[in-house]
Amino acid sequence: MREYNRLRGTSQDPDLSTRSLEGFIAAKALVWALKHAQRVEPDSVMAALTKAGGFDAGDYTLDFSQRGLTGSRFVDFAMFGEDGRVVR
């Protein structure tokens, strides 16, 4: 969150929200997997993601090492207003 909020503070985009935080974490996980993959090929990237222990995004871990798990146990609930923005 600290890294995301620091980068968010420098952005001119007023639409940064919980959805962009999800994308930020996904992008960090993908970059991590690409760095740890033996080759830049789908099977190698998947092997990197499924290593035990998973990816730590700073006190938020994504772990795809067990079949059938989605990587995270965190669930978020958001409501969207008529204009499509997140209602807080």
C-alpha cells in the first residue's frame, strides 16, 4: 500500500481506486514471475508463479502453489454508483 499510495500521489489520474490497486498487484506479480522464470514462455512463467511460498507484494502474498487455489484469501466488496465510480 505504501508503494501504491506513493505512486498514486504523483498521478494526475483521478480514477485510481481499489480496482487500480488490484491491477497494480497483478502487474507486480507478473513482473516478479517473468524475472524468476527460466524462459519467457507460458509454462516457465507458470512454474515460477507456482513455486512454494508465492509472491510477496509487501505483507500481501499471492501463493499459487496448491492446485485449485486462487492465490489469495482476501475478499473485497465494492459498490458502484450510477456514474460507475466506487461508492465509499
